[in-house]
Amino acid sequence: MKRLIIFICLFILYNINPVQSQLLDNQFLLFNNQYNGPYKVDEILNKIKWDELVKYCKDNKDCFIYEINEDAIHQYKFSSRKDDSQFYLEVYNYEILRFKYSIDSKFLKNNIDFFDRIVYMKYVREYFKDIPPEFILDSNINNSLLESYYSLLGLGGSIEYGWICEYSSVGLPTQQRQALMEIMKYGYGDIILQRLLAYPSIEIRLYAFEALFYSDHMHTKYIENEKSILKNYLKQEDSLKLNSDTTDIEIKKELRSIRLSIKEMKDIINYSDGLLKLAPELSYIEDLKDSNLEVVTCENMGSYKSYLTPIREIITDDYLNNIIENFSELKKHFK
């Protein structure tokens, strides 16, 4: 019995670090699965004993911690390597912009993902204070699309054109390309991107054109397929009218069902035809090609470096085909 008690005590001591345990307890007691604020930054950091966590993680390998202060944004992040417990706090001008944390230990499970849209838009308006106001987007779109839009414009990073570029010895899509892929998931993403065809940055104009061109290509294929289906329904309708007794109740039901499908297909095709009108004419890209502008580009060449590239070297004879091929490949990794 004594050996069993010793074993249990050793097990608990091994699996629960007092600092991390304190973190979990305090988070659980303070937030209890919801965060509505208002909390001050110092209040949250004191509650989770941030200074103690910093000291502990410097001396131990079972957690990761960092604090970054860049311009007006201040970030705090902690993650445990022993379980899935995480903490992330993003602050703009001493106001909480984002607060995430999750606890997934043997004894507690808790999760919070808080985003303050008002504080975020303060950050956006300050960051983009020099761009024309028509490019500031703050309509009733969801937070994910809103953040992707401003990430595309370069919020919190640099603007560079490319598909896959070298970052820390790893080839990744640029910040803009990743944001673009997120925007393209939304049915009204094309409408948002259309305004960027007149954006001051040539890099952003290229990104917008490519997304709209690819979307136009996919809509065209979709419409062709829908028209083929519609044609089959029309054939079925004609066949029933010519070869069946249309006064029969069952035939009437079948005809009604087919005609309903025909109407739905026509509505879908008409809607998709409207989306095609959002894509710019090819003369748009020809005008860009003749502009003699230079584009900030990056490549997947073994180390990170940006270049000034004449736009004529980007808009080549293979340019449009490459857009379709490259987007088709990227879509496999952005579900």
C-alpha cells in the first residue's frame, strides 16, 4: 500500500508542473470558457503569472514562450510541449486585439478565441492611413475574410509578388498568395477583389487580376457542365411529352420534377453568367504589360531575397496558362 502511494505521488509530480498547473487553474477560474472583457492587458498577464512562465520556460524544455513588440503590436505566446495548452495575446496600443487560449490537460479542458473587430479596425486605419479610403473594407463580412483582405494588402508584413518563395529554408506561398486563397473560398470574394484592380500597388493588382482570371476560368467550366445537365433535362421533358400520356398522374409528377430542375439549372446558369462579368478584359493585363513598371518579386531559390523585376518578364506568353496551373496546384493545399 505504501509503495502504491509513493508511485501515485511520483506520477503526479512528474505529470504536473506547478507553474503550468497554476497557469491552467488561473485561466480556468478567470475565464470559465468565455471571454467578453473588458480586461486590461496587465490583468490577464498577472492572472496567468506571465513573468513566472517566462522564467520557467527559459530553464526548461517542456514549453515554448516568446514576447514580440513590433511598432504598435505587442504579442505574447506560450505553448506547452507536454500537452496542447496554449496562450496567445495580441495587443494594439494597450488594447486587446486578439486573445486565444486552450487547455487540454488530463484535468482541465477549456478554449477561448476572442477577436476585437473594433480594435482591429483601429490598427487597420492607422496602418493604411495613406491609401485611398475606397480600399478600406469594413462591411458586414466575417472576421476571417476581413483579416485575409488586409493580409493581402500587406498588413503586418511586406508586399511581394510570387507563387512559392523561400522563407527560412522552406518554400511557401507569399503572405499575399495565402490571403488570396482564403478570399477565393468565399462566393463574394470576387466582388471584393474587383476593387483591387485599381489599387496603387502593382503587386496587388497582379494578385487581384490572377484570382479573377482563374475564377472566371472555373466559372466558365462550371457553366459548361451545368448547360450539359440542362440539355439532358430538356431532352427528358421532350421525350415524356412526345411518348407518354401527360394526363397520367405519375407522368405529371415526373414532368413537374423535371421542370423544377430545369428552372433551378437556368437560375444557376444565369447567376454564374453574372459572375463572369466580374473578370477584367484581357486588355487590362496587356495595358499592365506595356506600363514598363517594375514588380517586387521573390522566388524559391534556396534563400530568401526580393527582386525588382520588369513586368514584361512576368506577363509572358505562358502567363495565363501558368495562372490556371499554379492555382490548381495551390488549391490542393487550401481546403
